[in-house]
Amino acid sequence: MATCVWCGFDRLEASADVCGVCGQAPDAGTVTLEAKTEYGGTATAVKPADAPSVARVFAEHYEIEAPIGRGGMGSVFRVIDRRDGKTYALKILHASAADTSTLKRFEREAAVLRRIAHDAVPKIRGYGVAGGSMYLVTEFIDGTNLRDAIAGSGAFSLSEIVRIGSSIADCLNAAHAHGVIHRDIKPHNVMLTRERHVRLIDFGIARDAGMNATAITATDVMLGTPQYMSPEQFDGRRTDARSDIYSLGVVLFQLATGRLPFHAETPTALALKHVGEAPPHPRAIRPEIPMLLDRVILKCLEKNPADRYPTAGDLATDLRRTLDARRNVQRTRIGDFVVHEETGDDWALVLASPRERAWPPGTTLFFSGAYFRLARVDYDETYPAPYVYRFTFSPETEAIRRFVDYEAEGATPAPQKSAIAKLFKRE
């Protein structure tokens, strides 16, 4: 098996000519990119290695220097604008401009994007139609994409996770305020400049111009990137700003742990996991992750959009709070307190309760979609409530002797049938 360099799908047949997930050639060094020129209107194929020697002009003004990349929605090139001599990025969309409604939708979305005032959104130089193709010209970003940065370094430091994640969230918050939903948040679409500034690229113009980003065909080929898609994108429900928050949660998970929350052999199997399987705790993979950051990431990855952050701005605020070394506290529906200890604490969960619980050490607690094993009980009046219960992550291979479903049972021992069902193993 191989990994697709475009979408990150890690079950790619080594002999495959194209990736069954994103439809792109898996070898980035031999991807063929096309652009229609104003001279003759025919498509000319160029390999990246050949591009610097190719002199072509698009839409009368843009001299193509080299291809940058290609995705399911369009091809991107580095160009020189002959009018001012500056370097820009030219994106030529695959969707045809022949359909009037598609063209109007494209022009409307491009006009909205121009109004988004945020440093992380590349400035739009211009847009239009040439040679029957819709195109968009933006500032050129000299740097690397986040996908390559993750491949090179694995998990990121806490400060970088927060800085990059909050920058993306702030950018999304500005876009959402204009009614623009990105719909394809993934490391491939996040650029880091040479100064490590964040730029979010490839907003959903092409997807809104008649491209179906959620369709799974009979041959199991998907348009889009299933590793980062929200449950509602898979099952055809309406998407909104919270869908972007879910996808950003997957990116945060990857930055924090160096891996994706879900893996599967096929896009359909991956979809089932996103829709129905709880993600692992990042802290269970990388113990030095602060409790609060663990909770922030998992809140983004809630299956029900209503359980996620209501806005990307709220997410950005909580991300920045994770850098605060002071103790953070959140009150539960039942009246206890989840205590997020200082960075470096080894506990997976700390609950402070105003009353003593009948939970002996070794009790397994089902809380917020995960299992925890009670390791220690303290009485400490410096906490928001004096009875302090400290949990580790519950070992997957050990039998559960005493089980408490915190949310469903109101923090009381679960009925006997639940205890029996969970006694020996869980799937």
C-alpha cells in the first residue's frame, strides 16, 4: 500500500495510476497539469519539471511560469502579471463556464471572497472567464503547505498547534460572517509562509459552481477528502459553519498527535467511522497534551453539529486558553467540575464533586464518549469542589469490573444490565 501525496489516503494500491479518493495521480512529480491559452484555445500538457521553460500567456495578461498543484476543483499555476510584473497564483477551474447559472454563482462567490478582510485569506487580484474556463487570480504564497510540514515534523508543539489552529479559526470566523463556508478544510489547503504565517486557500467557489463534494459513486470514488469531512457531509445533510469546525478538529488532531483520528481501507469504511465511531482522545496518544486542548479537539469532532463550537471564533478563544498554565474549570450538567490541570499533568480526567461518590478506585467511568479508570480520590478544598477524582484512560484490553455511565445515569452506578454488557470487553 502507498499514501496519496495529494489527499493523504494511506491505502492506495502501489500500482494505481490515480487515487480512488481524490482522483489525482499519486506521484506528485509526474502529475500532468493543463491550462487553456488564449492562443488557439487548446490545452497543453506540462510536467512540473518542464514548466520553467514553457512560456504561455493566459487571459492576455498572465504569463505562466510553473504549475503549483492540481486538485479535484482546478489547476493552480504561478504566473507573472505583465501589467505590473508581480507574481500571482492563477487557479483555472475544471467546471465549465458554459452554464449561465454556474458562471453567475462563481462570480457572486468570488465577489464575496474579495470582501473578506483577514490576513489569512489570500487577496484576490481578479477573476473572470478565458478560453471557456473560469479563473481566479490571488496573491502568490511563498512557502509550504501544512500537509508537507506535518509529513516532515509529525506532531507539532503546543504553541504551534494553538497558533496555527487559532489563525485558521479566526480566518473561518471572518469568512463565515460573510456567509462563506470553506467545505474543504485540510492541511493541503493551509499554507505556511516562509515567516510561518498562516494562509487558508481554496475556498469553496468551485464546489458552489456545480461541483458535488460529497458524492460517493458506485465504484467507491469520492470527490473531496474523506479523512477531513464532517459526518453531515457524508450522509447528505445540510452543511454550515460547524462543518468547517469539524474538519478543523481533524487538522488539530493531526497536529497534536501526528496521525489522523480515523483510518480505513476504503472511503466508504472511513465515512462510517466519521459518522458513527468516537475518535480516540489525543491525550491517550500523546500524554503531554494538556487536558483542555484534548477537550477542545474532541468538542470540534462531535458527531452532532449542535454539540460543536457554535462559531469558529469561540473555538479560537478556547484554543488560546490552552496556553494558560493556570487551572481551567468547566461545570458539568450534573453539577460537578471538569478540571483541566496544568500542562504536563498525567491524568486523563479530573472531576471535582461537591459530594462524595460511591466510586472505589478501579471504577470505569464512561464520560464524554470515552472510558476512564479511577486511579485516585482526594479531598482538596483548593479545588472548585472538595472531592477530587483522578482518572487514567481505561485500558482497552482489561475487563470492566464496575461501570458508571456519567451522563446517562446522572453520575450514579449504571443498571446491572449495563454493567454486565460491559463486564468483559467492549468493541
